Amino acid sequence: MEKKTKTAKRKQYLSDFRPSVNGEYVYTGDHFRPNNEAEEFSRLRITVLLTAVISAVLVISAGLLPAAGSMNCFYVILPFLAVIICCFIKAWKTARLFISGIPVREYVYKKTVPEIPGWTLAESISAAVTLVAEILYLLLNGFGGREIYTVSFMCLMGLTAAIDLLMRRAFLGISWSETAE
């Protein structure tokens, strides 16, 4: 019984689709539009998308580096794993929002807009924690002959935290309003 209720809640947006005369399904639910001027919205959207891509590139690059602490130290690996997870969830939600077009359907809006700032902040905090954990590892164990990789890893984590804060600020600059279409 609980499974049916859970599935019904998850697929509730399907009740917003109605069959038309020719047999196609038409969305009849609410939509959301940005309140910003077109030029400002375009600038903010480009900023959000670029920072999301840059963040993903930084995280992937950091993951490829064999830094001293990221190779075999759980207290560096775990927060870095959180960075990776947050990065890809944030990137997926951002892509889903902006690929869906303008206006945004209500079910897409509810699954993306309220959640993107939180995932972005979580990624930024995780990157900062990873950076602190890497510094702690260096203080306890040293570089282990991986100076260049370790310094690069630390720079990438610092840049990731900064870029995520920039993305969050730009994303929160976009205000949305509900419209019935």
C-alpha cells in the first residue's frame, strides 16, 4: 500500500497532461517565468551555466590528480566524494531547468529551482572541508613526493568553492513568478 502512495506522489504531475482531440497529450498545469528583464535573465543564465560547467571541470580535474591525501586517506576522500556527488546533482538539475525552456513547467520548477542553491552551497562547503582535510593530511604526513599534484588539487578545491558561491549568487538573482497558460 505504501508503495502505491509513494508512486502516486512521485508521478502526480502526470495528472496535468490531458489528451487533445488528435490524441496527443497537452500540458495543462502551471508554468513559471523569470521576473527579470530579458537581458538580465540572459546574463544570469549564462553565468549560472558557465559556472556549473567550470565547477564540473574543476572537480573532474581534481579527481584525476594523485594528490597526497586523496590517494589513501579517508578523511580527505569522503568530503571529496561529497563534492563529486553535489557537483553532478547540481549540474543535472541546472541542465534540466534551462533545457526545459521558458516558461518552465511547474513540476520541473519544483524539482530544480528550490534545490539548486542548496546543492551549490553543499558543494562549496564540501570543497572547503576537502581543502582543510588535505591541509591537515599535509601537516601530519607531508607531501610524500607529490608536491605539484597536491598543490594543484588544493588550488582546484579552493576554486571550486569560490565558483560555487558565485553560481549560487547568480542563481539567487533570478526571481520567478507563477503564470497560468
